[in-house]
Amino acid sequence: MRPILVIVGPTAVGKTDLSIAIAQRLDGEIISADSMQIYKGLDIGTAKPTLGERQGIPHHMLDIVDPSQEFSVAEYQAMVEEILADLDVRDKVPILTGGTGLYIRAVLEGFLLGAEGKNEALRAHLHYVAETQGNTALHTRLQAVDAETAARLHPNDRRRVIRALEVYETSGIPLSEHLSLQKERGPRHASVKFGLVRDRKRLYQRIDLRVDTMLAQGLLEEVKQLIQQGLDHDSTAMQALGYKELVGYLRGQYDLEEATRLLKRDTRRYAKRQMTWFRRDETIMWLDLDMLTQDEAVDKIVTNYEEVIRGIRN
């Protein structure tokens, strides 16, 4: 199997356009590593590339499940394994790109926690705690037993906070320790990793512009439609950036101007958390997109990847 070409970076840095250009050069196909683009109907707020924007390049792991459904990392990893096997048969370059670090880690290193560790009664109890005491109460509990996982999860990411608590309560081992053991086991797939960065001020400008563009494209209407379809406000999908902030507006908690401010702020904070996650991986080669044109960045990535392939074949 060809090594997986991995392209990571914070939201709004420019992963989508660059990945498509690289796929065109390498005869590759793109596998999305975005935990919210898997949901059907979450299009504008997740910056899901349209069919036109994909420029004929096949994209995998988009629109996989209904937003009312839960979708685990283990399920993601299993589905991507099937895609990788198919790409290998067809001799296509697999390009794994996105900002969900845990999804990327699951593909490259495997995932130790599948169906094991599940406890429906405990999960129901934790949901009850969240409903009666608030999401912050659960997050505080997680901080006490697994500070590392708590640091990377937002208190409103109820599903993942509950899963982390569930893992700890059923196994006695924090989720972060499970992941550390998984890392020590070594990679499941060979990969060539690139990270994309920009000057922080420039990235934040791009984030603000993206939010304004999403609202102009109809993000509020998209959120309204999801609610009309019966999607619960507290579902995982509605906790995604752009959705939870507008739900607050629709509930009358604040006006649209404040919702926009919160969305821009929360997206900037998310980008910072993404960079903290990816910076831990010393095997990632970083490219500053403020210092390179897109063509130059594509050339660097393609040239490096082709050199790796030649080294393997020789």
C-alpha cells in the first residue's frame, strides 16, 4: 500500500483547496478527517466542499450519517480501512486531510477502544447529570480523573466528555493513557505528514471572513432547517461550531451580532487547540502558507511524497 499523504492544520488555513490541487497532481483521492463533515445536512457550517469545489476529485467520509446519529472514532477508523484497501487496489494515492486530530491518529495508529468499555447505564446516568447539573459539571469531573483529555475537549462537547468518563469508569484507565499506549504500539500505516500554518493574525482574519461568508451563504437557514427536522439542540451535531452559537440566538439568549461574535471567538479558540494537538507530532513537516504560493506549497508536498515513493521502490 502506498504511504498515506496526511495534510493537517487549523480550521480556515487552506487545507481543502491545497488537498484538491495535490490530488490532481498525484492521481489521488481525498479522505476527510473532519468529525462534523461526516454528518448529512451540516454543509455550510462545516465548510464542506461542494461538488463543484471538489473539481472531480473523489472525496470520502463526507455525508456518512444523519445528524441525529452517534458516530464513534472506532467506526470512522473501520470505514477508512475499507477505503484504503479499495484505493490500494485501484493504485490511487490516499490523501487524509482535516482538522480532527483524533480521527487521523485512529487511522494511522489504529484504535484500541472499540465496542469495549461501553456501559449504557453509566452513559445514561452521565447524560442525566449533564441535563440536571450542566455540561460544566461533567467536564469538571473529567478534569479530576483525566486532565489531559479534559484540556482538549470543550465542556459543551458532551458526547466526547461522556465517552472519556465512560472509558475511565469502566476500565480504571484514563482515555489519554489508552491513547498513549496506542502511540507506543507504533503506526498501523506508513504516512507522509504535512502541516499547514499561517501567521496568527492572518489566520484569524481568514476565520472572521469565513464566518461572515457562511452567514451570507445561509448558515442560519441551515440551522433552522435542522431544528425543523427534529434535531435535538443537545445532539453532537448541533454542538458543532456555527451551530451551537446560532442555536443560542434562535433560543433568544442573545442577538445575531453576539452570535456572530461568539462564533468567531470560538473558532479562533478551536484553531488554537488544533495547533496544540498537531504540534505534539514531531513527524509533521510544516509549511507556512503566508510565505508560499499555493503552487509552491503543492510542489513541495508532491516532490517530497514522490521522493518517499521512489525510496520505497528502490
